[in-house]
Amino acid sequence: MTLPIDLTGQTALVTGASRGIGRAICAVLARAGADIVGTASSMPEDGGETAHLVRAAGRHFTAESCDLGDRDATLGFAARMANRGDISILVNNAGIIRRAPASEHPIEDWDAVMAVNCDAPFILTQAIGRGMVERGYGKVVFIASVLSYQGGINVLGYAASKGAVAQLIKAFANEWASSGVNVNGIAPGYVATDNTAALQADSARQKALMDRVPSARWGKPEEIAEPVAFLCSDLARFIHGTILPVDGGWLGR
């Protein structure tokens, strides 16, 4: 698919880039003309399949490995990326989920989820966004969730982290919109990725979910990536602090 979006000359940093939605975002942004810096805790040295897709689109891919659950590693990585001075697009996609009933949700799981899903996006956006503000241009897209609006079941930490992400989007946008930096988010619904593998494998839970989705199917990673590309483009230049649900109609039900 040819996108009516031109990101030629831009460099995008995408977190959680080794698989799923992150890999799809890298591929779509590359097809729109951006060079990609992709990071993940599991990123192969050669960039793996993500690098292949980006280079097939004729763009440059830089593979970076960083454990965003490690505060010191994240601070160091953020500083290094900020010092590059060429990142005009940041996509905070990396996320983890831990499932347990609320009364049994381990504090260790809470800490792990909040570190990756909330703390790391804050650290990266603050560090890299300073340069965007100074240059008067930049695009930041957070991957939120339909659980930014709802509590979910057995995902206490995840729902809390994605609720926090929704507020980060609004708070950063309030301060940076006047400096030419667009900060927005996408709220995916139920997408077929590794994070939802347990739900896809549970026939009863899967039926309950799909019965509620008006489109009656799981989303595809590229169906999240394409709206991300829109928010990264100048077509979205007057959009600030917005969270776009891409959920097959879930929130409208």
C-alpha cells in the first residue's frame, strides 16, 4: 500500500521495535520515507526482520538494544538518543502486561509494568523532546490502549500504566504544542500480537471479546501502524493531545 504521507529526511525512534505493532510501525514509517532507529530488549544486533522490512523500503535502520525496565539503562539510552540531534519522530510503543486477579497482583509485576509502560516513555519523551522544542518541530506518538479508558480484567498494573500514558500525552501536549511539537496517542483495541496470545488461546474469553467488537475480529499490527504514520505527518499538524482509538469500534459499543 502506498501512503499519501511523506516523511523523507526524518529519523524516527521506535521502541518495542523487534516484533508485533512496533515492527509494523517501523515498516510503515520507512515506506513513508523515514529512517528508523529501532530499540527493544530483544533486538538482534543485525536488526532481524524489522531491519529487513525497513531496508526493503530503501531506508536506513539502526538497531539498538535497551531494557526499558531498567531505570539506569533507560536514562543512559535516552541521553544518547537525545545527543544524536536528528530524531524528529518518537514512537513510544514498547509495553508489557502481567495478568493476575487484583487481589493477588504481585507488587513486582506492578513495578515491572509501570517501569516499561509509563516511566520509560516519560524519560524518553522528556529527553528527546527537549531537542524538538529547541528546533521548533517534532512528533511524539504514545501507544496507549482502550484500557486507558477502562479497567480491564486481571490487568491492574497495565490498566493503571495506560491511564497514566493518556495523561502524559495531554500534559506534554499542553506545554509543547506552541513550540511546534505534536504529542498524540493511539489507543489500540484487541490486536493479534504476542501480548494478546493468552486471550487468543482462551476460546471462551476470545468469543466474549469478539462478540463485543463491532468489527467482530482482531486488529492487525499494520492497522495500528498506519494511523501512527498519519500522526507523525504534517497532515496532523493541528492535532495536539489527542488519543485516537483504533479498536474496531470497541469503545463505541
